[in-house]
Amino acid sequence: MKTGQLFINGAWINAQDSYEKLSPSTNRIYGVVGKASKKDVGLAVDAASNALPMWSSVPISERALIIKKAADILVEMYGDEGKPTDLKSLITNEMGKRLQEADIEVIESSDMVAYFSENGERLLTHKVLTLNTDLWPTKKSIVEYEPVGVVGVIKTWNYPLELPIWTIAPALIAGNTIVFKPSEHSPFVGIEIGKIFERAGLPNGVLNVVTGCGKTGEYLVEHKDVNMIDFTGSVETGRKIAMSCAASLKKYNLELGGNDAAIVCDDADLELTSNGLVWGAFCNSGQVCVGVKRAFIDKSIKEDLLQKILNKTNALVPGKDYGPIISESQLNEIENFISDAITKGAEVLSGGKKIKDKSGLYYPPTILIGLTPDMRIMREECFGPLLPIIFVNDTDEAITFANDSIYGLGASIWTVDKNKGIDIARKIQSGMVWVNDVNVAFPEAPWGGIKSSGIGIALSDQAIYEYTEYKHISIEQSDEQKRIWWYPYS
């Protein structure tokens, strides 16, 4: 039985209240976790506020050394590819992710932390602007980047290490301090993040971890001394956070839901595409923001591609190739999506019923055809292993269907013609598009959505600037006593 504490001002402390965290693999108690109260959150925010002047005054190069140490610790905790370690096992046991998927998450996280530590000084050093010297011959302008302040970080559970890490690292290198609230479904991975930065030598109060449920997150969002909220989760909760932040003009960065389309052209490589669609739809048991959630396939390759997809899907083994659903309520929601689709005429070609002869919350990879626009699965995000397939007449029709969504997070294009893939990508209304791949993140590239999929950017150079305030300093370099545009007017 694991126990989880709060991490406030460099100390691990017990909360007065707690809750039981269940393992999705067994549906039994995995550990008991502290439930941070309003007072606890206040203490964490106070610690972050008090640490802010010190941390923001530390030279960027010195901040980078500490953050790079965290990256090195992650590499150490990664161990060898394909081999279990304590951190990978924690992700697998707490969240249900397969070892291979935990493997990728840990090594990608280390790469992201290293990127921000290595590039922070370059990006945050003040910039001297080039002005129009004919108009302003005696002026000099400098732009400096100051930290926003105390950043409240609230993250979802499906990538319990990577999603917090890719916010925490750039926010810290920019000089901010943090109060981090991990998902109630993955609190122990969140606690481990606190331990990693503690080992790296982060000063007390710079990073605080408060576990708990939705109310804990509300306390953090509403605290008057929190200067910014960075949230990953549902559209509904994101809107509530935006409204709360608007009341005090607090900054926010939101990565919300998606209903990502895969467009399969008539010239697609069938083996590559079937492999990509099956993995894109069912990895992490479909609990992926940018997974394949709607596949639009050209009718000319319908039979051959569909058979390959079915064969590969039916070969997937529960417990080996895919893990459990995170919670009973999430599994019930998946069943509601399936029921709605069937009631409205959809046909289930594979899966479609909860696996009852295996302990834990397992749901099989499910393929549906015969979809219509009025079905929930076509309009809303389903966080589960469902692959709706729609056959289209041509690429133009696929693009129209793909863009007919309130979401705009990611998409994928499948074609042997790379230039055609790029051309289609430019017509898709989403923040990210992959050609002949899906769900790949690089620290150098921006990650974010449009429409109801969010506001702001994660990863890339731009991410660091999300956690800064711009300050323009203008210097007059002449010794003149007045400017020609001052009084008195001629």
C-alpha cells in the first residue's frame, strides 16, 4: 500500500484528509493519497510566492544546471529501453500504461527537460531591437523577459509524467515558481516529479506538489496570489478555468480535448497506414488527446485497408498490447458512446463489449462503421479505444468532414505523396498535423490546438515565452534637453 504526502516549501507533510487511489489493472486500492485542503493550497502558494524573488534572481545559467540535473535523473530512472524500472512500473501500475508506452514517456520527458535547460539562456537573454534609425537615430530599445510569477499547474492523468514535465521545465527556467496539482488518478507519479526536482537541488518553495481531487484544483485556480494557470484536461473544465481567470485577468494556458481526424488517401501505403491507425487509435487504450478518433478512408481502398485494420486489431492482446481504462466512470462513458452509436445505426466490427473474464477495467479495441454526424462519437471526444471509420469519395470530402468539428488539436494524413500530404495538412483546421505518423512530440516543435482544443503553446521555444512577461525598455542616448515633438508647438 503506497502513501502519498504533500510537498510544500521543501518538506513532505501529511494532509488532514485523504482518498484511496484505485489501480485500474485490478480495480483495488493502490494507495492512500493526501487531499490538500484550502489551507494546504494556501501554504503552497505562500511558499511559492516567498521563493519567487530568490529564484527569479538566480542567473539563468544556474537555473539551467538544476533543471539539467532533473533531466539526468530522468535518464537514470529510464534505465534501458524495454526494461522495467521503478518509474516505469509506477506509471504502469498507477495509470495502466504498457511498459513500451511508459518507456517512451520517460525518455521523451528527459529530452524535453534537457531541451529547455540547454536553450533557456539563449531564449531569455534580453534582445536589442533594430529600430528605424532615420526616424529614431538616438533611441535604443531592449526587450527583457520577466517571469509571470506563481504558476498553478493542473494536469490530467493519461501522460502523468510528460504533461507536467513539459510545463514545469520551461516555467522554471523562465524564473517562475510553481504549485503543481497532479490528477487524482495519477497522484503518485506527480509526487515522484516533486522528488526528482528535490534530488536535482531545486530550492525550497520553488516547486510545490498538492495532491487532491477537483476541489483542490479549484482552490489553486481561485487563489489571488497565483499569477497564471496551466491546465490540461476537458473542454468543460477548461472553460470554467478561463472564466475564473478572466475575473482577475489572470494568465492561462489550456490544452483541452480533441477529436482528431485521420485522412487516408487513395494512394496510401496500406501496411503503413493500417499499422499507424491501429496504434494511433488504441495505444494507451485510446486514452490519448491526439489519438486517431475519426478515420476518413477513400472508398477505392476500402476493402483491403479495412481487412488489414481488423486483422491487426483482433490480434491485440489485453494486458500485453493494451492496458485498462483509468476508472470505472471512464469505462462507463465509453460504453455510453458505443450504445449511442449502435442505437443510431452504427455497426460494430470488432470489440464493443467490456472484457469480463479479466480483472481490472479492460475494454477491447473497438471498430465501428456506418457512422452518421448525429452520433456523439462524431461530435464529442471519446477517451477510449474506439476507431470510427468513415468511407469518403475523395480527399476534399474528407477535409470537409475533418474540419466539421468544434475541436482542432491534431490530425494525420496518410499518402505516399509527401507533397500532397503537406498540401492537405495546410487545409486542416488544427494546431498539429502529422503526415504518415501520429502522436509524436518533439521539444523543438510547438504543441497546441485551436478552436475548442485550447489556448497557448506547449513545447518549442515559444513555450518558454508563455511563462514570461515582456518588458520594453526604451533609452534616449542623446544629451538634448527636449524632443522636437514636445511643447511648445510651433
